[in-house]
Amino acid sequence: MINIEATQVISYGEGQVVTVYRDFTDANTWYIVPEPVIPLDGNGIPEFSLVSYMTDKEVTGTCSFQTELQVSQAALQAVKAKLGADIVIGQFDWQSVKAVFHFATAKQAALELFATPSMYGSNRASFIIHLPDSDTYEAFKNAFGPGGSAAGTFVIEYDVTALTRLPPVTVTVEFDSQTAYDYQRTVDVSRDTWGHVTSETVSITEHLQQSKAGKITIDPGARPLDQGTLQLLTQWGNDTLQRDVEQAVAAATRMMGSNTAPTFNMTAVSSFRNVFTEGQIVPWVITPRSPIPSFSDAVWKKVSSSVSIRPMRVAFTVQNLSANGVESIQVMVNYPVGSETPPANNTFEFTPGGSSSWIFTAPGHSDRGVFDGKYSYHYVVNYADGSQPYMSGEIESDDSEIYISANDLKILYIEFVAENVAFKNAKNFDTISVDYMLIDLFFVNQATGAPLQFQQAKLDATNKSHVFKSQTHEPFANPCSYKLTYVLTSGAQVIVDWQTTKLAAPKQEGAATAPVVHLNSPFQNRTITLFPLAPKDQTFQMASISATYTDSVNNTNEQYSWNITEFSRSPEMWTFLAPANQNGQIVSFEGTYIFDNQPYSLQPAQTSLTMFVLDPKKPLFSVIVDPSQVEWEAGPYTQVIVKLYTKDDKGNISNIKTLIPFHKGNSQTQLYTYYYDASKTPVCYYTAEYWIKDQPAPAKIAETDLSATGQLTLFGKPPQAALTAADKLAQVLQSGRAEASDRARMLASR
């Protein structure tokens, strides 16, 4: 673990610098920040390629290259010359890694492309860029060719995080979604800013700066803080704010669905106030960057070429093999799909000590002048314990990047770490002291319908981490659920009810993330906001609104009220300390208001969100979903997944929310809320999936409308027609999986 107060920047060579961090506990161990480079192959040639080809209109091309993180011998010598030849060089334990390629063309000055690193070894990543026209090809050629101008414009960046303990300061990171929403309504920005964080109009970083919705406060207490550490902490606070907002937006859009970006607004994201204190373990952001230099004439002749047809290129990257108990992975690619003759060099073996990324290359094929970018592949996983190898089915794809992670290896792996929990006898903890805590994990592999059984884990002051690891029958993509029970030294319990995490089934888009859940205090700050929103050309004169915060699982009840007569500024936020059971919280609002000089009573409203929009034309409606009647043993049903949503006048779906999976151990009601047109009847819709043990297809409840209905009690069991349809679909899926496996075995035997 790095010590941010013991960091040095060491100069060497001709204007070069290297950054080092000392270990938090061992003063003789140092971590050197590596730099991104294009590695050399076994013949000493850069793993870079620029290929040109002629289309029916112009010359264009494909650029592909690999990157990794390295510490040069010169940097290492400079560090040891400065800090001592006997120092120990530690290995960073990265928590997340993302590779970014910054480049420019004649038409666009600042472009970015993301790739997913391997998350182990040198964190190798592969980039494949299809250059759409001759101007773009010429830009790359002029940049990387002899005497080119790549340096400074074409840059590789790695965004990585490593764990550290905060020094004796208190850092408060705040986000006001009300301010962000108000800004969103009053400035001319694309709403994709929040729905898609890579929007070209305004990024989340710029939006936070412009809206002033975020705030960073650093309190050094009685100890003076040097300017360098203050700057580091301020930058870390801003990075943390941006990351937390991005994660909150991503979580909201995942619940809503990908088609909601044009209508996405910040009422779907809760305000937050996160306080980080001395000794707390946090992810520290490090961003090494390096320009890609141009190549010499001799090297350029080896890395550039011209062909008559666009080449086919696909990058395969694998996750940490050793950590997942994997001895090797063989990948075999077939192109084009269904070809009787496999392409040359279509097989690659990944091993723990070998390269973690491979670019498959073959001559391209086209059909009537249209490039055929579809291929198929399969992989074979050999396990270190000698257990039966796993061969995937033949998989068709047209993606230029394939990331094989733990869930593709049919391995569920997730670690829970409780270093930030104030267990009894800890040196630094507040008035809340935890005796021990329990973790319950729930998972059903939806590829097979098979539930995995895990023993309950117990953490305390002597055992602060636990790994849940198990092989499934098949690879999987769905998340798992977990519940936390904190037992305090007073004997009281705090329960953080079931929530889901995709860390055990990482999709790995852009950033590779360690499958680690960092657990914190059983209590967190809750921030409730009221946002009076008057329709255009209308005004509020008064609002007297009361709110009640309820967490029935932890018997928590808090109350607050707003009496507002001044509407030119936002009402005060209500912040208080409560059990960290966010998914179990319900906030109820009631009161009166005067609008356009007419008195109104607020229709009582409940929401699981922490922001309430008071809009006379769009009141809030809530639906309680009750699973108490589900006959868990009759199926036997392993879980029920419920999705709710609304529709606009054109039938477009919005306000999508997928509830935490119900199962025998999770029978608490859940709440769905939505705003509706006051001139119409409130209507929402739901679908449900009843998963049956060891069956890869659920029994589905088709779309059903809930008109002015505030209670949805789930069926004890689905209709017989749904069960029959699920059984037939399961047979089709199992047959298709068998056929894909047969194709893979046939291709492997060639």
C-alpha cells in the first residue's frame, strides 16, 4: 500500500522524471510509477502496425498496436541512485486499470480511444483503429513515419488506482444532484452528457465544473498540511467526485435501460456527501502518460505495409490467470465464419508468464464490396489443479476487442475487504465499534439456472477479508447479490440488505477492475433534497413540506420539514447519519403549498430516491412490490427478477428499474416510483422472470400494466403456459449450446 505523503519526483536523463511512492509500513520499500510504452516483440520490433489499402474511392488503412506499463532501466537506476541501492522495489496492486489512446486527425483535434488492459503482469492492452478515409490515414502516416510529428499529439495514458491510507485529514466530497439538474435545465447542453459519459458535447468533468454541483472540502485539523500534499488531496477529491458521479449515473442508466439517454435527468441520481477520515483506505488515482514517438526509417519499413484488401484484426486480452487457478487458455479464431479452411496463425495460447494480449490478423474478405468483419472463435481453459478442461462453444462476433475474464472461465471470484470497518480494539475508530460482521452471498448462473451455494463469511478484527470463489457449470454474465450484517459491540445489529454487484461478472468495458468489494462503516451520511419545480411562467409562493425517512429493517425513523417562502435559491439539504442500507430506505413526503396564489395539498408520496421534485403538473406515484406469496419450493424457484417501467405517448419505454432479485432469503418488499402527468391516470408496466433450478430459461410473466395501482403482489407461481414455454426454450438453448460445442470441437480437431 502506497504512502501519498512520502512521494518523490526524481529527475534523470534529458529532462525525464519518474515518480515514486514509499510503502505505508515499510520505509525501505518503494513503488515506481511505470510509463506506457509500445513493447518489442521477440525480434526487437515494436508491436505496432500501420497497413494501407485501397477502397473503391481512396486509400485508407488500419492501425493496430499493443501497449504495456514498464519501468525503464534508466528510471530504475535513477531511483536507486537517489534513494539507495539496497531499497526494495515493490509491485503495485492495481485496483483498476484503463488504457487511453489520445490522437488527432486533420478534422478533429482531440480524440480518445479506450482499451481494456489485462489487469496483471505488465497490464498489456491492444488498440485497433480503422482509419475511415485517406486524410485520417495520412495523419497517422505523417505522425509515425520517419521524422513524424506523433510526439505530443499521439499519447498513451493509463488511468490506474492503487490503495493508500489517508493522512491525518478529513476530506469531504459532496454532490448536489439538484444543482446539477437545475443547471441541466438552464444551459444548452446535450442530455447525453449524463446518459453517456463520453459525450462530445460536455463531459461530466466539465459539467461538474460549470454547474458547481460538486464540492471538495479538506480539513487538516490541528496538523499543518504542506502545499504539495494539499494539492494531491484536492486532485484526489476531484477525481473521486467525478468517479462517484460517473458510477451513480452508470447505475441509474443501467436500471433505466440504454434507450433513456436523451431523456435522462439528474433526478435519477441521489445527492451524496461522503466523508473520508484519517487512516481510511481509499483508491488513489495515478495517470502515467507517454507520447508515442515516430519510428526510424529502418523500423518504419518493418511496421508499415500496403495490401489490396482491408485486413481482419481482433484483439484478445485475458484476465489474471494465476489468480483464477488457470494454467493456460488456448484461443482459436475462424474467419470468415463457417470457413472450411482455417486462416494461418489463428491459434494462440495464453499462459501466466506469457503475453496477456494477442492481435489476430488475417487477410480480409468482402462481399460485394462490403468488408466482412464477422468471425467466430472458441477457447479452451486448462486449470492448474488438473480438473477437467473447459471448451467454450463456437462464438460469433464482430467486436474488435474480446476480453476473457473470470466469468468467461466459468469461475466466480469476488473478495470482500473490511479494512475500513472500525472493529473493536482498532487503534482508530469513532464511537461506533463493530464486534464482527457477516456476509451472505447469493448467485444463480442464468446460463444454466444453477444456484451456487456459499457458506456465510464472518469478518472481524483478526480476519478482515474473505474470498468467495467457485467454478460454475458454464460462463456467466449476470451479477450476484450480497447482504451485510454488522454486529456492534453494544449487541445491536445493522443490516445492509441485499444489493447486487457485477464485480464477479465484470464486462470490462474500458477499465479492468479488481473483483474486490471494499466494505465501510455500517453508518453513512444520507442527504435528502427537495426541489420545487414550477412549470414555465408559473411560480410557487409557499411550500410547507415534511419528510420521513424510514428503514424498517433497522428500525430507523428520521423526520425533517421545510418551510419555504423564498424560491430564488435551492432549499437546504437534509443530511443525517443513518444505517448504510440504501436499498431499504423509503422517504415519505407530505404537506401543503401555494402555487400561482392557489393553495394545494401534496398527495402523500413515497420514494426510494433521496431527491423529491415538487412539480404540481407531475406528481410522484409509487408501487410496492411484494414477493410474500411466491412458492419458493414449488418450482423449485431460485429467484424472481422484476422489471418495471413507464411509456410515453409514442410507446417509448423510460424510467426502467430492475429490482434486486427476490429469493427465499430476500422477501422484503421493494419500491418503484415514477412521475406522471397529473392530467392522466398513473400507469406503469412490469415483467417478471421466475427462474427454476437448473433450467437455463425462466418462466416469464409478459408485460402487464398497473393502472393507478400502488401494490404489486407477485404470483405464487407463473401460469402453466409460461412454465411450458420456458421448458421448450431451455431445450432449444441446451441444444444450441451442444451444437456450438460440437462446432468448436470440430474446428479444434483440424
